[in-house]
Amino acid sequence: MTTASPLVLVANAGDGSISTFRLTHGRLARLAVTDGLPGTSTFVVDAERDLVYAAVKGDVPGILTLALDRESGRLTPRSRRDLPAGGMNYLALTRGGTALLGASYGGGYGILAPVVDGTVGEPTSTISYPRLHSVLPSADGRFAYFVSLGADLVAQYAIDGTTGSDLALTPLDPATVACPAGSGPRHLVLNDAQDAVYVLTEFSAEVLHFARSTDDGTLTPQDKVTAHDTTKGLAHSVIDEDPLAHHYIWGADIHFGDGGRRLWASERTENTLGSVAVAADGSLTPADRFTVTETQPRGFALSRDGAYLVAAGEKSTTVSLYDVDADRLELRQQAETGTGANWVRFVE
């Protein structure tokens, strides 16, 4: 389902809630706040079925399926899948919403699970790497890529089977592709042509470019560039050390903009958003213009047409709405959301 006035959903981990906004004529209006989602820090939207799958924490972490009412903005719980081995830090749908992928940072494991009528089934495949931070499938649903911050790698898998209990993750050859040692790879995106993957690192705030075979799904390292403000004197981060106390680099989120010609990235120590130019051949140019945004911008998102960007901050109670013009951002509005805001998605 689509709508002329898109919705924007924002997860507020501190409040255990998701805020729903409507974007109309360049303004955000908050429609609803859905509570009862402890520690929620990631969710994925099935826009065709108006379903939201949200990861929650607590004594027994899990994944809640929520029905989205596009008029009121309310989210109504429909079902739950418990995850006693650890909560998810990233969720992604594949196979037309019939399968769900998840990555658990604290649990150090990833899952592939069937989805039937909005109900997440028992995972049919589980993989293990330290501090998994994200996962995304290829557009055709044949492959999946898990990013391990702890092992500095991307693990690459074929998604075998069709639906239900026969779904399985099968390692490719090679099973992993290395990222620079100590870089802390965090989030990734695939381009529209599906022949490139870009990974943002947490500890160096670099964008790593991998060529991707559309036949066998394997990745091959290409170039890398900086996505943080190099004039601020930030030092390379060290795992498990406080980046703010040491003025370390602290990369977070990455998304495409400008029809795939730019990659936007957030850095939390200096609270910036910057864009890396992507050439026709997939090569990159370092970011050199930065916008100071919400405090600790862990999550942000761009509208489908690339005209708007909404950024959230972990230490702010507002989100910022920007007009996007190439690598420039113009602030249009700040809107109240909740505490610990960390995940943003447009629903169009």
C-alpha cells in the first residue's frame, strides 16, 4: 500500500516506543506514539501489508509484529516471537515479506526465519559471528550479507529453499570478506543495480566499497573513503572504549540519496551528517561538507525521492527534518519524538 503523504516512524529506545509522523507539505505532524516496546532499537516495515516488525528487549527479548493504521498512525500488536538467545540489533525482510533476517550484537548470532500471515516463525537457520551489527538481503532474495563488527568482516550467504521450514543460509565460497582490521564495520547498503555493496565502519567512519557479483553473490573489496569531518581531530576508535571521553570517531548509519549518486553517513561524536559521492563506476569521493544535527545521530532516513532527510539523536528528544539539495541539508523543522531516538524509516 502507498500513500501520497508518507509516514515516518521513529523508534525511541529510552521510552520503549515508536512515534508515527505524517509528512505533508514539508512538515512533520506527530500522529501517535505506540508504547510497550521496551528498548526497541530496530524495526522493519512491510509496506504492502502495513506490518511493522520491531525488536524489543527485556527479560526475554523478542520480535513483535505490529499492524500499522495509516490514518491514525497507531501500531497494534499482533504476535510475538521470543528470542532467549539475545535481542536483535537489525531486522530485514526478504522474499516479498515471507522471510525475516536478523542480526544480534549482544548475542553474536544471526537468524533467518519464515513469516506467515505476519507471524514470525521459529528461525530455520542460525549463524554465529561476534558482535553482528546488521544484515541485508539482495533484492532478488537469493543472498544475505551479515556484518560482524567484532570480527571485521562481512559474512556472505545464499538463501536456499522457498518458504517455511526449508529456508536456509548456506555460506558462499569464500564464506567471508575482510574489512580493515579494527575498523568496526557496522551498517551496509546495496545499490539499485545490485552490483555494489557499501559498508560504514564505526571506528574509522569510512565507507568501504565492495563489488558484488550478481551471479554468485560474492563480494570483492574495491576502494574506501572517509565519511567523517577530518578537520575535527577525531582519533580512530578502540573497541569497548568510550568514544566521547577520548574524542574518538563514532560512525553509525548509512543510506543512499540523490538517486544512488550519494551515500549519507552519520557520525556521533561530532553529531554530523555527511555525504560521499558515488561515481557511475561505483567509486567514491570522500565527504567534505557536514551538517551538525541531533545529538548522537544513530539513525536517519531519506524519503524515496531523496527530497527529505529525517535524523534522530540518542541524546535528543526531537527529530530534524531537512530539505536535501545534493550534499547540502537545510533544516525545515524539529519535532518532538521521545528519549533515546535511534531508528528512522519512511513508509511510502
